[in-house]
Amino acid sequence: MHIIRNRPETRSGPAEHFNGTVWLDEIAAPEAPSRLRMFNVHFAPGGHTAWHRHPYGQILHVTEGEGLVQRRGGPVEAVRAGDTVRIEPGEWHWHGATPSAFMTHLAVVEAADDGTTADWHAHSAVDEYPA
Ligand code: MN
């Protein structure tokens, strides 16, 4: 066992993959054979991801605020604290805050053999995000 009290890996979401202000707080990335990657992701109002997909899918658990999620071909859906979203392997989607509220979610994924956890669309903008 070991207790991690400070997480220097906290960083802002890079502009090529995120819109607005997003902070990524890496909670867990244990060594192999674990593939687990766990983040606490903080979105300021208007902050949201680009379209992307995860090789083994993703679990999002909203812990604060009001957010939006959309899978390819589906409607933009509202989520709030307490909601859990399961994204299927390879399913294109985006997630983020609403335009007027903060949102925080835990994000849990498994890394692929090459260490990647997401495959991003070439453009960060999401046409479906409400103006
Ligand atoms: Mn995702």
C-alpha cells in the first residue's frame, strides 16, 4: 500500500483536445500489469472535450455540477452529480460542463498496449455544443 498525498501530474487539458478551461488531476496510473487510469476532471463553465474514443471504453462518474455528454449519432444529454455514464469501447463521444455551470467527474479508463487511453478527433471544436 502507499498513500499519495500530492499529485504533481495535475495539468490543464491541452487545447488540441479540450475547449475552454479543463483541469486533469491524475489520481491513479498504477504500474503494469494494471491498465487502470483514473482522473478527476474539472471543467469550468463551457469547458468540454473534443470528440474522442477510448480503446476499452470509459466510465464517467459526475461528482459535482451540471454537464453534457453526447455519443455519436445521439442527442446531447444532461448529466449531474451522482450520474454515471458508461462509454463503450471505440464509441465516439464528448463530455464537459454546461455553458453556465462547473462540472467535475471521475474518469476511469484502461490503457491500450501502447499506453494510449484515447484517440482524438483532429479538430477540438464540437459543433453540437450549445452556443
Ligand atoms: Mn471520454
